[in-house]
Amino acid sequence: MDRAFRKLTQGLMLVGGLGIILMMLNITLDVVLKIFWNAPIQGTVEISSYYYMVAIVMLPMALVEYDDEQISVDLLFNHFPDWLKRASLMLTFIATAGMLAIMTWRTGLDAVRAFKVGEVVMGSREIIVWPARCMLPLGFGLAAVAAVLRAIMLLRGRPVTKLHDMDSAA
């Protein structure tokens, strides 16, 4: 299970990274075409906003959660006894999974609505945006799964934090 989930999330991380490269190329080409031939690429702002940026943020979210790469402040946590650290982590994983599940459900409803109406956005031209709406529940849902998997790992006594990994290596 760990290996399959890791491969899936690493694949989505690569797709998010590809989004960065495509956005960079799209914007650079748009600027060059605008400056030299007064022929900008229509919809660059909309495509960047609705597709590239969403992919860059949402698709890597599960791997960031699973690998404990999110921003955290552990000023007091480091001084807790082991039992309190485990209890704090378990509470955090459950709360995280719960909130992410709610966000998955809510954005999933939005994605279904956008699909049903064939949502588009008007800018310099009409851009279809309903497919981009699917990236939100995907990112939130897989991040919720990652939080649940981390809770299971904690129950099994496996390391779940980068700090824990550093302590066991010392």
C-alpha cells in the first residue's frame, strides 16, 4: 500500500512540476510574441490561473503531507514526553484528515456542478475551466488519505515525522 500510494503521489508531483515548466514556457512565449510581433497568446492569464497554478498547488499536496514536508512549528512539541507526542500527532492526523475530507466533499460538489454546466471563464477568449475543478477534490482527497496513512503508521510505531527520522538516525 505504501509503495503504490507513494508512486501515485510522486507521479502527481511530477505532473505539478510539469505545470511549472509549461506555465513558464507559456508566459515566456506570450511575452515574446507580444513584444516582437504584437501577437500575444490568447487566454494565457486564464490558463495560468485556472490550470497551471491549481495543478502546481493541488497535485503535490498528498506527497507533501505524506512525507511531512508541510510547514510546522514544533517549539513545544520537542519538549513533550513520547506519549504526548504520539497523542498530539494522532489528534493532528485525525483533524487533518477530517478537514481535508470536508474540503474534498465541498470541492467535489463544485467540480460536479462545473461539469454539469460546462463551466467556462471569459477573458481575452472563452476558456473551458471545468476540468481544472477536478484537481481540487483530487488533491484534497489524496492528502486526506495521506493523513490517515500517517495515523496508521503512527499506530504501528513507524516514523511519521522528519524530526522523528532525525532522532532515530542520531
